[in-house]
Amino acid sequence: MKKLAAMAAVLALISTPVLATSQGGFSGPTTTQGGGFVGPDGTSTTVANAKSLRDDTWVTLKGNITERISDDLYTFKDETGTINVDIDDKRWNGLTVTPQDKVEIRGEVDKDWNSVEIDVKQIQKLKP
């Protein structure tokens, strides 16, 4: 008798989730993971302002990459000045940019003892 009661209890516990899901709930397109806010991010700034920000501050800059200094180091220019930007090869994602192309870069201010540069995490070519 105890075995029969125990088996009935186990069967009830196992079947409860199955019955619960068939009784209703949301039915429609699912949301995708990895989304987020789309819109102004409040970090858009200028080169002149970026030079005065704290280390590791996230910034968005719009301007032109004017020259390559070394392997991953480039000169970036906007209407307020120039700054060095560090762009790893993986950040280009196949994008080709000339000095005439306006770009938007997003990254972190990287302050050293006597220099400031931007460690670029994302680069995007802007439409003319």
C-alpha cells in the first residue's frame, strides 16, 4: 500500500509541469537574447573633451582617421583636435576606411603618465 501511495505521489509530481504548460501562457514571437537599448547613449563627445576625461571613461567620437602611426595606432581628427586611437585588427571587421571617410568610434579613454589615447572597441563608417 505504501508503494502504491509513493508511486502515485511521484507520478503526480512528474506530470504537474506537463499539465501546467498546456493550460495557457504567452504564445507568440519570442524575444532574442543579446538585445539592449537602441538610441542616444550620452557618451558622444569631442577629442578636446575626451582628453580631459578620466581613465577608462567610455566615449563615442565622430571624425576621420588621418594616418597610421604604427601597427594598431592611428591618428584620429575631429573639428576640435587630434588624438591617437588604438584599433586592434579584430575591431575592423573587414571595414576599409580612407582619410576622407567619416567614422564613428566607440571605446575607452586610456590615460598613461604623459599621454591620452582611445582604446577603440567598435568602429563604424558613417554615411556621407
